[in-house]
Amino acid sequence: MTALHLALCQYRITRVAGLDAYAARLDALLAEAGPADLLVLPEYASLEAAAVADPPDVAAELATAVAQADAMLDVMRAAARRHGVWLLAGSLPMRGADGRVHNCAPLFDPEGRVAFQQKQVMTRFERESWQVAPGAPPSVFATPWGRIGVAICYDVEFPTLVRAQVAAGAWLILAPSCTDTLHGFNRVLLSARARALENQCYVAVAPTVGDAPWSATLDANRGHAAVLGPVDRGFPEDGVLARGALDEAMWLHARLDPARLDAVRESGAVRNHRDWPDMPVPPCPVRTPA
């Protein structure tokens, strides 16, 4: 496997007038990222295009986002094709065949083909205010750089979900997030650091940032992007490979080499990846964008 040039977006929520304006903003944002193989946007970032009610209304934003989900996917697909990149386009609420709404993260390849990871564990807001339902179990994605996993925000706080992805061959876990307090952001960040340590893998966090009082859903956003790795030989002493500036709009870049993980798993001071207790993990299918 070759090294991967990863770009994580600290995505400032802005006021956009519908899908066309969002498409223009997304195109400009991907152009600003500069050269990269895989670009990652945060959880629910595209919901800025659903903030149409005045005064802001949670139910109206969810209804708008679900109604325009297919059109939003077309916008994201076109952006991935135009820029010739792999794109984890954050996440968006989508109604499934079961009639329930799920939080879905689409991963596009440069041809515009797509595969999805659904969020498994709902936050109180998703469950109590939106009635968003738990999605499919964790999966891994086949890419030119090997298998990667996606743990949407709260999901990264649950070790067995990420362990299932690593056991299925994922060497990198992407964690798009959306948190409205530093408490919430730090729960995600500390969990991501723990997942990287205990699995001797890479975990990358990409958050929404900024205040948006015109949106009932994205009214406050705190955090910074980060790339985490094992806390062992050949890596930083705190496991932090890169981090962005708190609450600033920016792209954070990192070049990740899976061979470094092979080396630390074999000859590190500890062997967390190998020494995990024998315990059941969820089934984890391999998906390929199609």
C-alpha cells in the first residue's frame, strides 16, 4: 500500500441560499484544499443548505435536508468528479428503504461512484429531537490505499465499532464530527486518540466550526481537525501527528503511510493491536463505491 495524502476540513458553517449556492461553495472549498488524495468534510456540514426557516426550526431543517438528499448527493458527486479526488462528503440525513431516517456518510471516488457508512449510535439530539434511527453496522471501504473505515462522530466513542473495522483490515478511521460544545468535541477527540492507541492505527477527525444563529441544527460548532496515531516508537510521544487551530476555518493536511503501522505493530514497545482481548465484534463487510 502506498502513502495517502489526506486533507481534513475544519468547515465553517455559513449562510447559503439553497443547493446552487452550496454547490458553488463546495467547489470553491475543494479548490482551496490544494493537492490531496482524499478530502474529508464534517458530519452534517451540508445541512447549512437546509436552514431555510425563519425563525430557525429543527423539524423544518430535517424535513428540507431529507427532501433534498438525492440532489445533495448529485452536488457532492459532481464535485468529486470535477476535482478528481476521493471525497468523504461529511454526512446527511437520508430516508432508508425502511422508511426511517438515518445519518449517512457518503464516500465518493473520483469517478463519482459512492458507498455509504451509516451512523450506528445516535446522540440524544438525533434520537430525541430528530428521531434519527441507528443505521447499518460498521463496514470498511476498499480504496487504492487499502481498507479504511468511517466512524461518524459519536460512533468513535465506542471501541468495539472501530475494532470491528480494524479487524476487517482498516488502517485508517475517518471521524467526521459536529459538536456544539468543547465538552462534546473533547469526547470525540479523546475517543479518537484512544482508538488510535488501542488499535495502533490512524484516526482522523474533521469538525464543523463557527456560530450560525440562523440554523437551529448547526447554531454552534466547536473543534479542530486532528490526525492521531499510535503512542509508540516512530510516532509523536502524545500520538498527535497533526492538529488544526481551534474553531478556525482551514484545511489540515497529513501524509499517512500504512507501513509505519506495520512496523510499530511488530516492533513497538507494546502490541496493542495484537493483544486485544478475545471478544466479539460486529460483522464488518467490505464496500466498494459503485
